[in-house]
Amino acid sequence: MNNLLIFLLLALIISPNYGGRNQNEFEEPDQSQHSHDSLHLRQRDHIHRTLRYDRPNPATHNQILEQLVDVYQRTIQPLEDAYHYNDLPERNDLSVGQIKANPLVLFLGPWSTGKTTMLNYILDTDILRTGAEPTTSEFTIVSYDEKKKSTEGVVLVSDKSKGLDALEKYGQNFLERFTGVGLPHPLLRRVTFLDTPGIIENRKQQERGYPFNKVVKWFIDRAQLILIVFDPTKLDVGLELETLFKQLKGKESQIRLILNKADSIATQELMRVYGALFWSLAPLINVTEPPRVYTGSFWPYEYKFNSNSALFKQEEASLLQDLNDVIENRLENKIALVRQHATRVRIHALLVDEYLGKLNKQWTFLDNQENVIDKLLQSPSEFNIFKGVQTKNNISPFDLPSPSVYRDFFSNNHMTDFKPLSQHCGYFSSCLMDQLDEAISTKLPALLAQANKQKHFSESRDEL
């Protein structure tokens, strides 16, 4: 942030007209007053060069991905199914389709900040509709296809290979506002984009007709890069934006803030707006290191204020490099995702097993079983359930869910429907928990090492 402010300050000081204009003379006509015919297109070679559109996947990429799927299906999914992991409230589910899917880049932010225009610019297309008023009322997922086509949401969620089938739970109203756009663009072979409805603070969420925040959270949990786009003239923080940043907790490293349309204001005003953006968002971002902010004008036309064009070009190059890093690290990120999921499944299975152990210890034929279960659920600390799992299995207390999660879980799954972990062992095969532990400690790290080796080999070959 300091480097950008210094750059802007220097640009302001060395301007020959600094101090000689009034505020009105700094103002530029709104972009909507310019016809596109009167604007010059920018060169796009740097986008192709940075994102390496035509670079094929290494030969071993799909092999490692198939091995990852095999580890998931053989060593993680059995325990996931045995203890109904997917019945946990607010859990992060995983599927083969999600493992195989391209990394997801998510566009979020207030209405009419240029999210869709920015996506059109990256892909060199105008197929996604844009405008000065709110135009994106749908969640639009943009992925590769051999020809341009549009797909309805109900069709997208019915195809399990796409990893979107879990979205069906958000109802028909949402599916009517969910669409897919397929484009024959080489970049989309390696990454998928999601454009979202703009946040409108004066609209009640209930008027959307579907659980907007839950849908956004579902995509946030699966995104590898989250671009939150702002307009210099729309920096107000309201309830929906506050809710959005609450949902982003834990994903701070993947957030990038975009101050778009920065060439529409003068240097002095840009400095003020940059500071105002951080001032507005500071209470919402509770981390020591704030997200990176990129300042520029992310559309295909030349900048309007030439004094800052060098800065804007540098900012755009850095943002494109961030996007390229997500693409290049997609295999490593998938392996890390599966390992994180395996750890959550392990903790869940251990907690259910601990509840069962305490039930068998506390319940006698003289007691009402339901009363004992209720007591365990209402006062787990009295029976050291969570502390027992933590100490016996070397688990961080920060990785343990809230006891209320298991009150909800066991309200839909009777405790006696589950078997202890000791009974999930075969005569000719190892126990399910042992298989999961081996995946976490050995198999997945080995795959990660293999992926890193492949990446280093590809980078070395590119340098030749």
C-alpha cells in the first residue's frame, strides 16, 4: 500500500498543472458518455504472454490427478460414508467432480463496478452482458467448450462430473438464476471463472428469492482466487458487504481487492479514494496483513489519464501473475484441499467414536438411553468428549468444531446408528481409520512431492 501511495504522490507533485486547476477541471466525463468507436483498444499481448494460453498440461498431470481421485475414493470416502460426514451442518463437502475441476476464480463486489467487463477483457470476448446499471442478476460460470453455448443451471447441477451437483439444495429459484457459458478459449482449459450478481445494499436479501449468502459461501469455499471489485465512486459499506467479508474469514490469503476504473479520476482524487477504501474495509478484515489491492482500469480500452498509465500497467501485470500462479499451482492446491478434507473427516469420525464410547460407558439398563444421549449432547465438556479427542489424537483445539454442530448432527442421525471405529476393520484389510491416517501422513505428501517435481521440470524446460 505504501509504494502505491508514494507513486501517486510523486505523480501528483511532478504534474505541471498541480495546484493550478480547480476540482471541476480534474473531472472526466463518465465512461458511458464515450462511444467505444472513439476509444483506442489496448494491446493484449501481455495477457497471452503471462497466462500462457496455449501451454498444455504436462503429461503426468492427469496421472497424478487420477491417483489423487483413487486415494480419495479408497481411503477417505469410506470413512466419510460410514460416519455420514456430509450430514454435518456447514461442512465443506468434496466430490470426484470437484477434485477434477479446474481452479475457480470468483468475481465479487458491488453492482456496476466492472466485474463482468473485467472478465470479458481477460477472455477477449463480449459475450457476457455489461452496462452502467446492474446487468448481472445471475451466477454465471464460464468454462471451456468446443463452441460458444449457454447452459441452464438445472442442467449444470445434473452433471456430477462438473462438481456442481451440491448446488441443487439451494432450490429452483436459485437454479433459474444460475447459468453456464461455454467458450472455446484456451485459457478456460486450465481455469474456470464465476461472475456473480452485484451487491445492492438497498435491496433486502429476501427479495432475491433464494439463499444468496449461502450460495456465495459455497463458491467462496471452493475458489482458489477471489477478486472483489470496487468502483471509486461506490465505496459505501452496507449490510450485504459486511456479510460478504464475514463469509470470507479464513480465506484472506486468496482475496485480492480491485480498485477498478482508476483512470476515471485524477491522481489527487485517486489517493483519497485509495485511503477511503482501506478505511471502509479495515473493520471487516481482521488480519495483520491486509489483502493486496490492485489499482487500474480493467477493460480493453486505453487509459484516460496518461499520467498514471505506467502504474496501472504494472498493477495489471501483477494481478495477471497472481492469476497465473493459481493456474500453475492447481495440482498442488488440489492435493492440499484433499488432505485438508481428509483431516476434517478424521476429526469427525473420532468425535462420533468418542460420543459412542461415552454412551456405552454411561448407559446402563436402568437408565433411559435417550436421556443419556441428551446429557452427552448438552454437556459434552462434563464428559471430556472434545478434550478427550484432542489429547488422545494430538489434534489442535482450533481444528475442533463447536459442540452445537454435533447437537444438530445427532438430531438427524441417531447415535446408536453408528459403529465404533474398532468395528470398521476387515479380516483381510486394515481399519478404515488406519487407511485414512496413511493417506494423510504418507500417500498425499508423496503425491505432492510428485506434483512439485513435475512443476520444476516444466519450469526448467520453459527456461531452455
